[in-house]
Amino acid sequence: MTMSHLRKNPPNPIKQPLYHQVAQDIIKKIYDGVYRPGMELESIRTLAGIYGVGRQVIVSAIWQLSMDNYVYSEPHKGVFVNPDLRCGRFYRIGFFSNNYNLAILSHTLNIIYKELHDHGYLVIPGSNFEADFSCVDWLKSNSQLDGLFLAGEINESVLRPVAKLHIPYLVLGNYDIAENHPAYKVDVAAATERLLKKRFSAFSGQRVTVILGTPTRRAERELAQAFRLLFRKLGISGSDSELVMNCRSNGYEEISAMMCSARPPDIIYIHGAQAAAWNKYCKLNPGRPRPRVIIHEMHAQSCDSSTYDEKLDFALWDDNDRRAMAGQLIEMVEKH
């Protein structure tokens, strides 16, 4: 076997260094049972000859495998496969964010990483945010995975080709997808009431409007309905469109029309990326009276601090949910 053999793998959106390719090939041999748990690997010199690379490439590959808990070294004896591993497992779980900035999901990824690490699995993150490749393209270039988390922009066109790869996968969130797709869903109405009832109860009797994204997405529709139900329980009156304003674009036109109406709201809560549109409105209308404005903490960076009064930390998932996500996929992988 030489490096020319390794380079026949599917193209990766980012070219992998030689030591990484060697490490992946050794992982595949552990998976296939060529290297069994507890077995000693060939010497550095022999492996360099097998792969047609320099010794430093092999040393780096072994170091990476040691860091990822696939092998361990015994001084003056050699390098051995972790005896706790099982053949037929890569001990690698993918986390792919489809057309969505992975940085926004960093806390979720961190909790899942810790939970999986405790079970001996390594999390491999990936995203096609502002990139020209699909989830399946990414999976083909990261084929050594036992399972996959899917987040971001998810629909049937994303999931159908993934399902054909016969890898256990779990969709994170509420989407308009077929019931046969495994998904970790949230009771949006219950979570919204639990997390926001106390904060918004102070606004009883006032005009409150929540600004959300497009209603074509299931999560946005469920969140809109959750806010309407909560507000009615709290005695906050108004029509459906007054309580929740869904924006089909960036939100600037809708926000401008709302502020120019005969009865603008007393309080606005901006949940999503429409915060940038609110910032634009304030810049173009300096000095104009504005309501009390609350912005989701994640999107407050899009606004000048003078354009809002309060940041709100509101997440439908808590850390228990994130740990449950990890546990659900681990169970799927173990049964696969």
C-alpha cells in the first residue's frame, strides 16, 4: 500500500495532510479487524515503507491516533491498538450543519462532544455554510463515521440521499420532514411558556409584538403559535398578526410599516436575524420615538446598543436536551 492508494478516497472539500490520511487508513484497518484490539502495530520504519512516506509522517499519524484514543505506546515495546475498542466501529460521530453557521451551534456541539467523549466517541464537525458542497459530499469525504447529527437548514432533499447511505442519523429540531426520519423534537409551546412566562408577564395590558422569520419553516410557525398562546394566557391582547409578525425577507419593510402604523407596539421582541433590519431602521430614522426593544442575545451583535433596551437569552434546548440528543444517537449506533 502506498499514498497513491490512499488518495483514491473521495475528494475532501479541504485537502487532508498525509499523516491524517495514514491515520484514517489505520482506523479503517481497526474497523475491518486487520488490526484487532490489543494488537501491536508494525514499527515506524515498516509503516513508512508500507505507505511510502517518511518516518515523520508515521510519527504524526501515530500521535494523532493516540490523541484520539485508537492506539497507545509502551516505551521499548511498541504501539498497540486500544484493547477497549471493538472491530466494526470507527468511534467517530459526525455533526453537520447544513447551510448554517456552525459557530451559532457551538454550545450544542460542545455539550454533545463532551457526552460522546465520555462514551469513547470522537465528534467530527462539518458545515457547508457559504460553501459549494452538499451534506452527502461531506459524508463521502468523511466516510469513517458511525453516526451523524444533522442541524441547520434541513428538508427532504437533504435527508433522502443521506438515508441511502445507511448510516444512523439524528435530525436536531422540528422540521417539515417525513416521520420516518429520526429527529429530536422540542415541545415549543411548553418550552416557551416555561422560559418566558415570568419575563413577559410584566407586559400584561400592553401592546407586544414578536418579530420572527418566514412562516414557511415549521420551527418558526410553532414558535409563532407558542408566543400567541403565551400572550393570551398573560392577558396581552391583539390579533394574530399584531402579536407575532413573520418576516418573509430581511424584515426591514415589515418593521418600517409596523412603526408607521397608527398603533405601533409598546414592546418589541426580535427573535432572529431581523435584528439587523431594526438597526437599519433606527439609523435611517434617528430621533424618532421607539418602543421598548428586546433582542435575542445571539443577534444583539447586529445592532448598536442604543437601538435596544435588553438582551434575552432564550434557547428551546437546554443542556439536558443536548445530552439526550447524544444518548439517542449513541443508542441508534449501538443497535445498528
